[in-house]
Amino acid sequence: MLRVYLAAPFVDARDVRDLDARLEALGIGVTSTWAHAASGPELLGAMPVDDVRRIALANDRDLLAAQLLVALAREGAGAEMFAEVRLALAHRIPVLWVGTRRPLSAYREGVLRVATIAEGMTYLSGFGEIVGGLAPFEKRTARETLWDVIEGLEDARDARPARVA
């Protein structure tokens, strides 16, 4: 089973919970738990530092348990998700970047960019089939396999001739 971590702005927690349910229905496991605990504004500055650090460690554990990170980027929110993307890439966890907000992180090696969640769902379904097709002893290579697939997709995208307007 493909395991993904959903990184998104905290204010989008309800949408993340909805996506989580859609992915589970497709047989894709979601390792991120942060959105399920979200019930209001994230007021980290008002919390004791030890509590904030526990939250950060829990998010890191969830992320490192994933085979793929899905970044749900949008303008005006989500600063923490960029740190999560960077952590994922440092551990060679590939990233599916969803949205038109495209900072430098969206163009790093191991990142596949798509414009919409509908387009992303198509890739997630295919990635789920790839991981599901691995033999049990190959499960630990799921990240590497997906990384290679994403790099192949990006190479093919780069090889396409540019459209002339």
C-alpha cells in the first residue's frame, strides 16, 4: 500500500481531512495526522515550547513514515509545508507538488508538479499501483522506485517541445 504524507496550510485542515478519506477509499494510506487534530487557528506562539516541539516531532515521524509527500500549495499560507518538503527531499522521499504556487522547492529533483488535485489524484492512483505491484521484499524500495518514476516523468516533460503561442 502506498503511504503518503499530506502537507498543506493549517487553515486547510478540513480539506486535508476530506482528501485523506478519498485516498483511503483508493487504498492509499495517509501517514499525516496533524489535520485530524486541527480544530481552530494554529497558535504556536501561545503554546509552551515543549508542546510545540512535540507537535513538530510528531509531524516529522509521520512524514518519515511516508513513501511520498503530497504538497498542497496555495498563495498566502503554508510556510511549514515548505520545511516539510525540504525534510522529505533530504530523506529522498519524492514529492507530488499540487498547485500553482511554485517556489524553488517545487523545482527540486524528486518533485513532480501538477496544477490541480484532480490531476494529482490520477498520479496518486498510478503510484499506488506501482507500490502495490512491488514484491513484499521490495517494499523498502518504494521511495526509490517512485523517485525514479517522477524523475522519468520530469525528463519526459522537459523533452517536449515548448508550445508556441
